[in-house]
Amino acid sequence: MSPELMLAGVALLALIAYAVLAGADFGGGVWDAFARGPRRAQQREAIAQAMGPVWEANHVWLIFVIVLLFSGFPRAYAALSVALFAPFHLVLLGIILRGAAFVFRAYSPQSARTLGPGRMGRRWGAVFGAASVITPVLLGMCLGAVSAGHVRVAEGAVRIEGTAPWLTPLAWALGLFALAVCAYLAAVYLANETQGELREDFRRRALAAGTVVVALSVLVLPLLYLEAPHLWEGLLNVRAAPVLALGVLAALLSGWALLVRRLRLARLATVAQVVCLLLGWGVAQYPYLIYPDVTIQNAAATDAVLRFVLWTLPFGLALLLPSLWLLFRVFKGEHLGWRDEGV
Amino acid sequence: MDVLTAARAQMEVSLAFHMFFAALGIGMPLLMVIAEGLWLRTGKQHYRALAKKWAKATAITFAVGAVSGTALAFELGLLWPRFMAFAGGIVGSAFALEGYAFFIEAIFLGLYLYGWERLSPRAHWLTGIPIAVSGMLSGVLVVAANAWMQNPVGFEVVNGQPVNVNPWAPFLSPAWFQMALHSTLSCYIATAFAAAGVYALGLLRGRTDAYHRSALGIALAVGAVTALLQPLSGDLSAKHVAEHQPAKLAAMEAHFETAAGVPLIIGGLPDAENGTVDYALRIPKLLSFMAKGDFDAVVTGLNDIPEDERPNVLITHVAFQVMVGAGFALMALGAWYWLARWKRRADSPLLLKALLLGSPLGFLALQTGWIVTEVGRQPWVIQGVMRTEDAVTPVQGVPVTFWGFSVLYLALGVALVSLLRYLATGGSEPEPSPKTREVVDVA
């Protein structure tokens, strides 16, 4: 396998990790914004507890994707930066406000009267929720933008044909789809990490979000056929179709598991569903980074650099994976604390 | 406002904003690990309270640093796409390694901040060490990319494209070592003296407990050592710049005419059109000695640099003077504190007031130092290879994003300062008393 293809594969896997991990953090923010009912405060508390220790590590996957993109495919990164100047800036706005608002709220003075967040905290909470809703939509729109053929690149110059690529109906649909997927992931994880009535709250939210995911995928399919025929064909070809079929099965399984309250199975199936979807998208998009002018081959950096980045991976992952394992074991595992274990 | 000016301004605002948090992200974990280590060693509770307080400050500043750093990774492409199309595949290796370091930092920060009750005290302290080490390393690695822009090596240009790229290029740049050393030290200095100011104020207000005294001692242990080392690394940097970036050195020193036995110009306002410096102090032959190690050496002046390759002398010179002045002031402050402590007079109000006044100087030096580095490299984005004006985006909307981001960062800065003030005034209590809560909430 050529080094540029391997690096593109690694970037896709990193993007999948970002979607599965950080996507749920955005989804947590969505459920924070839409916290309803008598257990509103507990819902927000559970979300903050689930996100707190892990969201920054999860966010680094995005930086990793960007770094792989600009070191491995510098010309593609430059073209994307020109073509998606406005939505990338809006994504940044969302990322900055989401992260800042989350910590600002956590460390704001508490209200003595309600023993909940004080006035400043509530304001930052609103910013956190709004930014969590807007950012995944924009990220989904950007993903849609590279597939529809509106971004033309010739001799390093970028030209936009027709509608702004991130404002096409397909891009909008993918934006909403991304939002629904984030909300679904978060609700399924939260149902796993809570107990009792709170768990029921999140399970019901997961079922609602899952229904929206299905509805939106029905909407996305004809748009793909009309607006991005190359992607449509790619999805149906022999390489991508089995992956997508697995994804659909996983989606059905996760829905069923939620209905019968087998929550761990639901979590596993939901993750499988998102992994298959993005993997299928990546395979179908091959060999284009930006359809139709920028491919994995013609945007690649020199071989030496590609090999360097690939060679750092085993060393980097040897440090990262045990650290990530530790992080998730300590905060997402079953045990409660070092005192309880008699360490 | 034209696109180039707006793009430079947006980059400047974003970098300056990020630098505050990048520096705190390098400095605070060290302070916090020292404090917790002292708690493990002595069992004195006030060290633990300090570590917890500093961990909170680290949590807030790290989050803002992480998101503003993400913005920079995007802005490299958004504002300078032609630079990234050319250099992304070269500086990328530095960013790739930095990515791992940053990852480790974020993971262990999660463990540290939320692990007080879940990990044994010793294990908890151990999770702090990777934060301090990888925070420092990510700075060192990312500076390699900047060093390569100052002193590009390890590639050839054919038809405007880089070929024969050595993937180690950013690390082969001879500017890397001294730049990494200088900037890492400056991060510790900035953090340590800023923290010292907070506790000097507390002591001045009569909170003369072990908590405040220890905090001041830890901060100034780090601050004094690094401030005393800094002139040595500065000297290395200056000699390197003299050899490789003569235009930058000439602008830093406001040195207009090539000559032998050149005086060092301290302070003053350079007038680039007439080639004069008003209100300056001149020390004969010292610049020749400092730049070349010989009192009679010839130092290239701006007259030997083509007119369209000269950086802005006024900004570069003044920023350099401010940086050096602030650096020496901090060195003196650090020495004064330890001398006073040795004589058991560290509570003297005069010293504490000086520490309070000096607390922003570390950040001032850090920011002006980066201004010298970056403005002094102009008009190049990659010294001698690519001009900044040739790197800028063709998109016309940059003035809008510049103003947008400036307002955003201003608002976040204001919010953050008020939050850190609230944290700082919370004293050594693990939680603020209900009364203060209510007051702050109403305010």
C-alpha cells in the first residue's frame, strides 16, 4: 500500500475516533441545552460529570486530523482553507465558545440560594449548549462540502462553482444528520453511565434521537443521488456497500437494544454504526479528498514526510493508547475510587 | 483594511491570546506538581490546598489554551494557505510530534483534575508529571516549526515546490535549540512571577499564613532560577540571529549603518527614515562584542539590507528593549526575594509591593519577545524563501474575521480574568464560604 493511502486511512480512523468520542461530548451539550422535566438539574450534572475528565483528550483527535491533513496533504488543506473560509471560522467560533463556556461554567461561583450554578454559571451554560448544537451542524456541512463538486482547484487556485459548497441542501442535511448522530451517541453513553430515572430519561432521549437519525438518513439518500452522484455510486460499489450494510444492521441492533433496555449492547452497536457510516463514506469518497480535482495522490506531500509521519505512529500510539486506557478505566470503568478498592 | 494587514492582525491577536495560555499551560503544571510533591513529603495540608487551587487555574487556562491553539492550527491554513501548501509537508513533522505530546497532556490533565478522589495520593501526584513534561515538550516541538521559518533548511525548491524534503527539517534548523530554550524559560518566568504577584498581594493584605508564604516561595523558586538563566539563552539567541538574520538583528538594535566597533543602543525611539535614534543611551563597542564576541567586529546595518527586505525598526527595537528591560527587572526581583529570605526579611512590604508591580512583566517580556521574533522576520514568512504577502489567502473576508475574533478574544479575556480573580480571592479554603458566594453571585 502506498504511504499516502496509508496516511489517508490513518486520518480517516482519527476522524472516526473524533466522531465517536468528541461527537458524544457535543451531544452532551445538546442534551444540556434541551434538558427538560423534573430532573433537569440532575441531567446537566450527569452530562458535566461524564464530559469533564475526557472532553479535552477527545478534542485532541480533531487537532490530530488537522495535523495529519496538513502534513500529509498540504495542498488539499490549503484548498479547503480557501473554499471553506467562512464555515471553518464558524466552526472555530463554536469550538472556542463550547470549550471555554464548559470550564467557565464549572468554575463559576455557585448560587448560595439554589446551591446550583450562579447567574454567571447559567449564562455560560447557555453559551455551552448553543455552541454544542451549532458546531456539529457546521462540521457536518463541511464534510458535505467536499463531496458535491462545487470546489474546483486548478494550479493551486480555488474556484467555487455555483452555490457556496457548504450551503447546498446536501450539506445542510449532512449537518443536521451529524447533529442527530452526536445527540444519539451522547444519550446512549449517558444511559449507560447513569442509574434509575435518570437512566430512563436518557434512554428515551436516545430513542428519540435514533428516530431522527433514521429519518434524516432517508432524507440524505435522495440528495446524495441528486447532488453527489459520484459519492452515491461509491456508496453502492462493492467496497463500500458491505460496510454500510453492516452499519445499517448495527443501527437496527442499537435501536432494538435500547427498546429492550440492553444498554451495553446498545452502546456497542451505536459505536459500530457510526464507525461503519464514516468508514463507508471514506471508502466511497476514495480517491478524492475534494471532489473532483484533489485526490489523495495529487495532494500528497513528499514520500519522505509521509513515511516520517507514519513511522511516528507506532511510537506515538504506544504512549497514547495505554494513557487513554487509563483515563477511560479510571473514569468510565465500574470502580468508584481508590479507597473502595483498598489500593 | 486590506487583506494582508487584516490577516497579519488576526494572526497576531490569535497568537498573542494563545501565548498567555500556552505559557500558563507550561508553567502551572510545574508549580502544581511541586506543591503536591511537598504535600506528599511533609503532609502539611496547605501544600495540598495550593496544589488544588493551582489545578483549578490550570484547568481553566488549559481549556482556553487548547481551543485557541486549535484555532491557530486552522488559521495557519485559513490565513496563509499558500504558506501551508508549500510548508505544510515540512513543518508538519514538528506538529505531528507535538500532537502526541499535547494528547498526553490532555489525557493526564483529565486524570489529575478529576482524579483526586479516585487515585491514591501517590498515583495522583504521578499523573501530574506527564502533564508538566509533555506541556513543556509540546512547546519545544511547536517552536521547531517557527525555528524553521526563521532559518529554513532541509529542502530544495524546484518550480516553486519543495523537493528533497528532509522530514527532520524543522529539527535541523540551527535556530531551534536556542529558540526552544529561550521560549520555554520565558513561559516559566511569566507564570511564576504572575503567580507570585497574586500571593504578594495576599500577604500585603495581611494574609500572612503558611499557604501564602509557601505559594510565594514555590513561585519564586521557579521564577528566580529561570530568570537568572534567561540572559544566557538570550545571548545564544542574539549571536545566532546576528549570524543568520542580520536584518532582524539590525532592526532589534536600531543599527542603521554597517560599521566596526558598533555601540549598543539602549532605549530610544528609532527614526527609520533618517536612520537616527533619539533619546537613547549608547555603550561603545558593546553590540559588536555581544553579536560577534569581538569589540571591533563589523555588524551589518540596515543600509546593507535591500530596502524591500527591511523589517519595521520602530516596533522591533522598542519591543526588544521592553523585553530585555522586563527580563532584567525580573532577574533583580527574583534575586531580591531570595536575598531577603536569606536575611529573614521576606515579609518586607516594599519587596511585596515590588513583586506585585512586577507580576505582569513576565508576560510582557514573553509577548514583546514574540513580537521581536515575528516582526523582525518580516517581510518574510519563511526567511529568504517566501514573502508574507505571497502567503496570504485570496479570500476577501479577512477584515470581518479579524474584528470578529478580536471581539471574541477580548470578551473571553475579560471573563477569564474575573474568574481567575474569583479563584485567587478564594484563599486556602477548599470551597468559598456561602457568604462570599452570594456576594460574588450578586455582583
